[in-house]
Amino acid sequence: MIKAAVILLAISLASSCVGQTDKPVSRVESEDKSVALTFDDGPHPKYTEEILDVLDEYGVKATFFVIGKNVKENPGLVEEELRRGHEVECHTYSHKYANALGYKEALRELKKSEDESGVVFSYVRPPGGILSKGFSKAASELSYKTVLWSVDTRDWKCPGVGRVVSAVTSNVKPGDIILMHDYVSGKSDTPEALKIIIPKLLEEGYVFMTVDELINGK
Ligand SMILES: [Zn+2]
């Protein structure tokens, strides 16, 4: 009887571990100093290229969570991101929050974004980091893992280069996923901030990875 109880406990522990892999990932445990730079809401006709140039200058690879509508309006930039060795993932088609979407609408938002981008996505970042039952069901239907973040630069508010830099440099830890934006409506601080953040973190021994490399190991 005791033996049976132990076996049952082992089975239930194993199944809860399986369930945990579907949980949103905000950061990973990392023994080395790996971090992932992520850029949301693009592509943008000006800032995406500028960011790509800074990343190239330091040989750093990053992950772009694109909006399908912006992919359509700015053709060629997803191809450019892929050509330069970056990862491109899903940030929905029209940036509607998950709590405003039912399952079917969420599925349409994700599929339409994939069709527009021409990329088979593995990850999705829900706009605003907001989740809902319908959204999660749609994401798992498409086998997307949900990715959030652990360092928030709030660069979309255009708070000044210094604030964007210190949001990263004073908070970053190994295994962090850093949230930035290549599409902002004002004058972006992000390309200039990256010119300071990247060399500083490299000097501190950090290694930049894509989200997939960070989660699955390079
Ligand atoms: Zn967004």
C-alpha cells in the first residue's frame, strides 16, 4: 500500500513537471552569464535597421517579437533580421491584449502574424505580457511557448538614453530576458542605449543569446 502511494506520488510529480514546461518563461537559471536581448512591436522603418547595425557592430544576436501588421507595412525587414542571424518570433498580428480575445480570435491573431511573416514561430510574447485562457489555448494549439521578460527597460516611453541604460545595467543577472522595443511612436532612445549597454555587459563577461538558445542551451 505504501509502495503504491509512493508510485502514485512519483507519477503526479512527473506530470506536474510536464505541465511546468508550458508555463510562460520570464528568465532561465543560468550558471554562465547568458542573457537575451528582445525587441518587441517592430519592424519599424527607421529604428529596426539602426538596432540591427548596432547588434552587427558587436556580433550580438537577438530576438525580434514582431507584429504582423508592421511586418506587412515594412516589407523586407523580417528577411533582413533573419539574414543577419537573429531570431524572429510572434507578438500577434495587431497587438490586441489577450484579455480582449477569445480562443478563435487569438488563434487568428497568431496565425495571421505567422502567415504575414513567413516564419514558423516557436515562441509568442503576448502584448503587455497579458495572458488569458483563450490566448494560451491558441498558443499551445500552434505549439508556441510563451515568453515574457525579467528586465523591463520601458524604452517605449522614450525616457532618455540614460534611463534605458541603467534599467539594464543596474538590474541584469545571468539568465535574464531583457525587454526592449524596436518600434516606438516617439524618438527612440534604444539604438543609442544599446551602444552603451552591449559593450558594458560584454566587458562584464556577459554572453548574448537568442531566446531559443537561452531556453534550450546553445
Ligand atoms: Zn508590444
